[in-house]
Amino acid sequence: MKRTAELAPLSRDHHVALEHALRLRRSSEEDVAAVVAGFLAFLLGPGRTHFAQEEELLAPEVPEARADLARRMLDEHAEILRRAEGLGQAPCPVDARALGELLTCHVRFEERELFPLLEALLPAERMRDIGRGLSRA
């Protein structure tokens, strides 16, 4: 599905996140430390910005009737950060693979459920406001 221009920057971030998720899922004893280090560099830089943008700009726009979607997004962000911190302290392929699976599911959820909901429900002016907010970061 084609993403609106306003949310396209977040979808581009998701593409990068999926690349990291794939590497995490494929990690082995030999490369897990390097794979985790690469993911943490992404997560602590662009990933942190991405999470903040979604939390500040998108979560408040989710209709009350679908507050479960905003809660899921926030909970998964926290869980990804928690697991990444643990991996940073003790890289292990089993945990890396589990984090890769969570990250993949999280991105798919946002792309397939959360973003389409917002694109369908928000007026064009509100979407433009979100786009401006994303471009300022």
C-alpha cells in the first residue's frame, strides 16, 4: 500500500528497522555482537527519534475507540528498548532472534493497522501538521 507523503518518512525508517530485524533474526554466535552493536547504533540514533515522533505526533491522534492501537505501539516501543538494553549487556543469538521477531511484528502492525487507520480518519490539514512535525525533527 502506498503511504501518504506525510507518513512516508516513518515508513522509510521502518524499512531500515526491518533490515536490522532480519539481521537480528539471522544472527549466530559468531556475529551476534556485531549485529547487536549495529542495531543499538540505529536504535539510539534514528530509532529513538522515530519512536519519539510516533509517540508525540501519532499516538494522540488515535481515536479513543481505538486507543488499544496507541497503547500497543507504546508498549512495544518500551519492550523493544528493554530487550535491546539487555542484548547490549549480554549479546545472545536466541535473544537477538526474539528481538528481531518482535521488531518485525511491530513494524508490520504499524504499517498494516496503525498508519492506515490514521490515513483514513485524519483530515488532510491534520496530516499536513503531522508531516510538518516530522520534517522538523
